[in-house]
Amino acid sequence: MSDVQLADWRNHALTLESEVNKVVVGQQTPIRLITTSIFARGHVLLEGDVGVGKTTLLRAFTRGIGGGYQRIEGTIDLMPNDLVYHTYLGEDGKPHVSPGPLLMSGENLSVFFFNEINRARPQVHSLLLRVMAERSLSAFNTEHYFPHMIVFADRNQVEKEETFEIPSAARDRFMMEIPIVVPNDDAIMEALVFDTKFHNVDALVDTVKPDVLQFDELNAFSSVIQSSIEASDTLKKYALNLWKATKTPLDYGVKVSGVDMNRLVLSGASPRGMSMMLRAARVNAWLNNRNAVLPDDIHAVFHSTIAHRLVFSPVYEMRRTEIAREMLSGIVNAVSAP
Amino acid sequence: MQALAIDSQTLPDVDEGVVSINTIDPYKRVGYTVGDVIEREVTLTIKAPYKLIETSLPIVGYEKRYRGKVIGIELKNIEHSKVEHKDYTTHQIKLAYQVFTNSVVAKNVALGPEYLNLINTKNKKQLVKYRIPSLDIAVSPLSIFGQVKVENNMSQFLEPLLIKDDQERKWLKVAISALAVSLLGLLYIFGKHAWLPRMGGSFAKAYRTIKKLPNNETGLKQAISAVHLSFNQTAKMSVFNDNLDEFIQNNPNFSHLKSEISQFFGLSRQVYFEPNAQHSVGNNPSQWLLQFTKQCRDCERGLIPTTIKAGV
């Protein structure tokens, strides 16, 4: 029964990927990673410039998995209660309260998109982190639950003015950080500019086949994946060595050009980070029609699940993206299995 | 010593018939030049009661003079042995002289004479001398003075002048050496069992290791691990299924084995990560792996490996 269920859901997942790939072109890797995070039930931090298609991507996925989609823009004056409710004067001249983006879809909320999260104050981060960790919220003397919610947040790494850097503890709550970059294929770039179907996002998203997945069944099926895909002792040892290497890369001979490796890493990947990596690796193995995790599955999710969790010395923070990329590539090259 | 020599010459000669002499002189008497060594063997038979005073034997390095001038013949070595009999004693004396003179024209020089002192054992006061006769030889100049046609001026006592072939012999040795190196190179390139450079490569070591491993599950695991290690050492990084193309791009010698390497990673996957997965190396993976490692060793040495079939 489980094998049939796994195969059936895999077909749905690949259909969803295919549908989204039709709408957002040239982003196969981010789409695969988002699919992975959806089935691993992990929150995602999207990193990319303005106008590269992040919102379109998420809307396409939301249409495919069903459920509610809510979005909020991070601004410096955004307060935590803005996520929970709105107050306004009604036509009757009396004050009214309406649910904010978090509460608007109720328990059916499946995707919550926080745009430019690093423009919001730490108080807002704090609220969001609780919602991400516990998938619940206390408001109006009631406990609200969002069991099917996945948070997608976006941050612009280029602009630094009027932003609040997300602390490492907050970054650690995200399963993945996925870079979204403009594809460098000339044909795709030309299509994005000249093909009119990409100009109307609403119409474009409407072309995605709706409800390919059942959003309210994803949690249960995610458990099936995690329990069905095996990890051998060799694989566990390999993952453990990768973890150790993120803490003490120099012990594994990993070097980054122009960086004092003795001072670089203040903290490697967290236990939560490694468990999330394994969750994602299991999903990747399942998507590739395998019954066990291979090193290749770990490699597929290693950068996106680990890079944002590394805590570097402040002097290297400005270059964290390139340093993390080079360091993690070095780790993958240095650690062997078996 | 000079005093002794003078004394020797002033002593009376020994009576005739007491000493008999036999000499073996060199056949060549002419054509000597500076540095040449001339040997002469003298055998003396001295009848009793006379005996040879051995301290009177010629001394090595003594410079003989004639009319106060060094003649340029120097005793280089002397060997003396004797055999005593009841009525006589036989002395064998080997004398080696060296020429230390030269001239622009040929000139005569003499080896000797040498004077030996004898004593009458019945009358200790009677000392006599015996003269070993000198041997005349001719010393030739190193180079011919003036323009002379050598062939017309050759002495019948000189051995014929042969054409020197030292250069030719040297080049022959060089050519033979180059040929030998080339043959070794060809043997290395075309040989199935190359044993020259790159012998100690990673895959060569792995091949030797795997040959000693037992043909069971544990042995197979160790063998796969050894091959993985060889790949990693060759690539100087960890090689996985997802960076095989990069490995082959950086190590084009292995491009002949692209499909076999994929098969190996399939086998590794089945053994180490996914027991339910299928591999495509046949029923005897250990044997296949041994052959595969040998192929990799050939690639490592720059050879083109022979293909193997699964299950060999």
C-alpha cells in the first residue's frame, strides 16, 4: 500500500513541478528545492533580487497544492499585530476588526509569503518565528492553528539600509535558503521580455493546473516519506562527517581563499539543521524514485539547507554567500563516502 | 746510500765463475717516451761461500747520474726473491724502470748498470762487487720534429698505427642506450603488464589490495571502499555519482571506462546505501571489481584498457 501511495504521490509531485516549470521558466533547481521543502514540511527563505519571479513562483505552487495563500510586505513600521488583524472605521462609523493575513485563511492557510522579511522589525520576526515553529498563534483569547502552513520569506541581500538582519536563531528555523537568480539562457531571457504571456501574472498563474496536491494531506504523507526512505549506516556516518566538517572545516582540509579558517566559523550547522537536511534528502531520494538516501541526495540539498545556518565571524558576514558556497563545496569535496 | 754506492764501485770484482747471470730483457728497445715503464728480470746464481748483501740491492726512486747529470731513468719498482741451496743461492730480481726524460730527437739511455755487493762467508772481511750489465734502449721524442711523413719514418719495432675508434664506440653505446630506452617505452605503452613508471598509482595499490581480499560480502565492501579511495586520490576530491562527468573531464584517461565507472557506482550504491537496488555487474561482483580495478590501473598508466563483460 505504501509503495503504491509513494508512487502515486510522486507522480503528483512531478506533475506539480512540471506545471510550475511551465509558468516560471529557467528555475528548475529552485522549483525542485521548493517541491522538496513542501514535502519535507519546511519553511523556505528565498533570496533574490526584485522582480525575478519569486511571487509568481509561490503563487503557482499555491495554486498547485491548494489551500490559502497570504502575503505581507515587510516594512520598517510593520508591527506584529499587522499580521494578525486590521482595524478600520466601517460605513456605520464604528470601529471594526478584520483578520490579518495570518488569520484570514484560517486553518486552510498553506503558503504564507513574507516579502522582504529583513525590512521588518525584530518584534515581527519574533512573532513569525513562533508561528513557524509551533504553527499556532494566540489572538483574541483564542489559539489559532495553521497545521498546513509553510512560510516562504524573501530577503534582498543587496540593499542594507533600513533593514534588520535576521539573527542566526531565526535563520535556523528555515529549512532552506534558496537563491532565485535570473536565468542566463538568452532564449529564456528573451521570452521573459517579449512573450506577452509572462506580462500578466494573474493570467499566467491561472494556467497552472489547480489542486494537483491536497494541501491538507501533505503532513500525513510527509511522515510516510520519512518513514519509508531508509538511510544506511554508511550514509549516517557520511552525514555525521559533513556535520563535523561544518564545525571544524580545517580538520577536513577545507580552505576558503582569502579567509582565515581558524577564525571563520563561530558555529556550524545545528542539530535541527542537520535533521532538516536529512528530511529534505529523503524527499529528494523519493522524488528520484529511490528507497534509500544516497550521498547524491544530500548533495542536492546540502547548500540550501546548511549555508544559511552557518555563523561566521562578523568580519566575514558581508561575504557570507560566497564564503558559505565555497566552504560547503569544499566540504562536499573533502568528505568521502564510504 | 750514495756512500754505499760509491763503496760498491770501489770494491774488487768477484772472481769469475762465482756468479752466473741470466736476464730477460724487453723485446722492444726503441720508441720509449716519457712515462713508459720498462721491465727487466735478472736471475743470479751465486756459488758458496759468497752471499748477496741484500741491502746493496738497487733502491726505488734513486736518480742515476752520468757525469753529474740526471739521466732520466728511475727505478720504479723492485721485486726480489731467492732460493737457497747447499752450494749456491738463486736470486730472482724483477726491476721496473720508468722513463723521465724526453728529447726532440731520439737518444740512447741505459738501464743500469746495477752494482751488488757480495760477502765471503768464510772470510767475513772479504767484500766484492758484482755488476749487472746495463741495457741500452732508445728514447724517442713525443712528437716528430719538423714535417715528416710518419709512414716513411716508422720503425719496424713499432706496432702499426691503428685508426682510433673511441668516438664511434661512444656513439654506438649512446645509440644502443637510446634504443633500449625506446624499447622499454614501447613495452610500457603496449604491454598488458606495464611495470615501469606510475607503477605505484592509487589503482595499482587498490588492485594489489583487492587481489588479497576474500570473495565474500566483507571482502567486497573493503574492495569497493579501496576503489572509492583510489578515485578520490586520483581526483584529489571525493568522487560521487553526481560529479562523475567532472572527474572524467579532469581525468580524460578514464573516459574509456565511463560506463564501467557508472556500473561501479551502481554496485557501491547497492552495497553501501540501498540493498534493494539492482546493480549491473553480474553474479560475481568481486571478480568484476577486480577486473574493473585493473582497467582503472591501465587508465591510470595512460593505457587503453580492454573491455570486460559483466559477470566475468
